[in-house]
Amino acid sequence: MSIATNANTANEAIIEFRNAGYRLPDGQVLLKNVNLTVGRGETLVFLGRSGAGKTTALKLINRLIDPSEGEVRIEGRSTRDWDPIELRRHIGYVIQETGLFPHYTVEQNISLIPRLEKWPAARIGPRVQELLTLVGLDPAHFMERYPHELSGGQRQRVGVARALAADPPILLMDEPFGALDPLTRTEIRGEFQALQRRLGKTIVIVTHDTSEALLLGTRIGLVEAGELKGLYLAREFLRSNEPVASAYVAQLHALEVFEKDK
Amino acid sequence: MNAIEFFSRHGSEIAEATLEHIWLVGATMLLSVAIGIPLGILVARRPWLSKPILGSANIAETIPSLALLGFLLPVPWLGARADRITITALTLYALLPIIRNTAAGITGVDPAVREAARGMGLTSRQILLKVELPLSISTILAGVRVATVLTIGVATIAAAVGAGGLGEFIFRGLAMVNNQLILAGAIPAAALALTADFLLSLLERRLRPAR
């Protein structure tokens, strides 16, 4: 059943890369000739080593950078034709260090975009409470706190709440759980999976963690040396015989060998 | 005649000179903050402007203060009034610490925070006003504090062109070889500098963002 749903919704491309590439002004190529589409409600994971070009691909989506070749289309419109501010407010953005504003309380961090979008105050208050509850933080306890008073996991949750504040249909996450300790990471990942199913957002995640890619992604895009080396459904990925993919899968199985020895 | 007697006898004169001094310093600081902070922002935003702007401010800093007043005398409009020349010269001195600290404060903002602000769809004006300036306010104020203390000291030379202030006593004392007169200018000037330093450091601490 889930396959059928995927097939139907995949027809409606929310994000589309067409021969998209990015080159630095000095000529160094960070990304070349990427072609892919992400359908509504789908979660695509860019998996690859550090410096492979994953983050570059992500930044092309919210137009933090413009493609040097080809184009990226969001809801059928090239990012070049979007007003960058309008586009970015349409897309939630979560980064590894969360980038929470240290001089704002949790409440002010989350409500910033709704305030800039001139939502009525009567709508903002309840929205902040709703979001904090959604990411598993007690609003009464956390609204007035500053980021430096929170643990890494709590900051990450606030980062997700902030990205969701104005209810954007698309969510971008750059190594969202990378800075967390392994136990907290597993916990938050689990919660995020539940959230993902509930919200039905179109999500693009960047990670170098294979298990994270498999847990969160409906599809996995392997990025190496600035190229998209392959695009797999999450369950295909485990069985793939292609050398690039199997290297990641082998890394995943490294621990099992250790368990057998025991 | 002991010092206490001297100060009580010349009390009103000293008070008047102190007020003149405060006016010169106050006007200078308003002007240099109004010019220095935008220039500092410009330096932070356009690194290629950093050399010409900081370089010019640096050169102004190296001109001996009396000579600078002399250079400004023949300038039309400015040269017509002593306080105009003084305030202009003092402003040129006060600019460097303000420009430098504003630029340092803004470039020192955590890149992840700026990146998040941009990614969330803040305009560059909103990033400046809501993120960069609030986060660098204590660094900027530190520059203003240094500039204020510096200006209070240098403002004593205003008397050389007849703009008044506490320098009057110092110049008169020097001419008459009268240490009490020199102290009548120097002590209030030092007290002003210490007070300004203290008040601004309080403000700086209050505005420092939590980390």
C-alpha cells in the first residue's frame, strides 16, 4: 500500500533538480549535473562524506546559493524566479549547530518568522505552545528560557519547532542530529520519525550517518565528490550491489561482526 | 592658599568649565557614534572597504591634536567657530575605536547564527537589526567607552583655540606656572573620565547578550 501512495504522490514534484551544478567563483566544482525530483510528503536523504557536496545541494533548494548550471525548481518554479525571502519563508531550515539566536528566548526564537509575517499576536502565542508540545518540550517550562540554558537535545528540538513555526510545506535539515550524543540522537530521531508521519511535510535531510539515512529517508541520494552517484528507495539501498552503496552498508554491518565474535 | 580653599573660591568657574567640557565631549560622541557605527557596519559587510576606511581613521589618529586644530582653522564654516573646530577634531579621533569595535562585533557573530537567519528568510536589514547589532552591542559599547575616555582627555586642548572647557585652567596654569590652576582643570577632567568609564561599563555589562 505504501508503495502505491509513494508512486501517486511522487508525480507531484515539489523539488526538482535539473542538471543543477554549483561552482565557486575560483572555478572549483562543488556539485555537478544533479537530476532528481522529490515528491510531496517524501523524505529524501543526501548521504555522503563531509565535503561531498550535500550541503551545497541543500543550499540550492532555499537559494542560499544560485546554481551555476541548470536549475532547481520549487513547486514548478525555478528558484531564480522566486523572491529569495519569500522562498526561504516557504521552507523550514534546521542546521547542525541549530543557529538559535542567543539573545532571544525560546519563545522569541520560535515566534520570529510569524512576527515578521505580521501574524496577529492572538495566533502567535498558541502556535508557539503547540509547536513546543509537538517537539516534546513543556511550554510552561521552556518558553522563557535562553538557548544557553538548554541541553543540546533541547536546543535541537527548539530548532525544529522554529523551522516549523510558519507551517512551511518543505523542511530542510543539515546534519540535524549530528551534534548530539548517541543516546539523545536515537531518542530525537525516533520522535522525529513520528513527527514526520504526522506532519506530511516534504523533507530533505543531509547526513553522513547511514543508519540515520535508512531510518528517516523514504529515498536516499548518495553524493560523492560533487556528484549524485545513485538514488535508492531506502529498502533497496540495503540490498544494492553497487560498490558505492555497499560501502555504506558494510560500514553499517561492522558492528554485527563484532557481536558475533562475542 | 590650600587646595580646598582654591576649589571653593573658584567653584562656579570650575563648574562652568566642566559643563562646557561635557558639551564638547557629548556633541563629539553623538557625532562620532552617528558616523562610526555605520562605517563599522560597512567595513564588516564590505571587506574591501576595510583598508581605506580603517586606514583613514588610523591616519587621523596619528595627527598631533594641536596640529589638527591648526589645519582646521582655515576651513570655511568650520573655522568660524572654536567649538566647531574642536568637535570636528575630536570626532576624527573618536572614530577609530568605534569603527573598529563595530566591525569586530559584527564579524564576530557566530556564522551558524547568521546562516540560520539567512536560511529562515530574514532580509539583510533584518539580520543586521535583529541579530548582528544586538549580538555585538556590548563590543560596540566597549569601543564607545574607549573613545569617550580618550575624548575627555583630548578635549582639554579645546582651550588652545578658545573653545573653553577644563583645558582653560590647564593652559592658564601652564602660562602662570601655577600648579593649583593646572589641577583645577586636570582633576575634574580625570573625574569625568572615570565617571564616564564606570557608567558605560555598567551599561556594557547590562547589554551583553547571554551565552
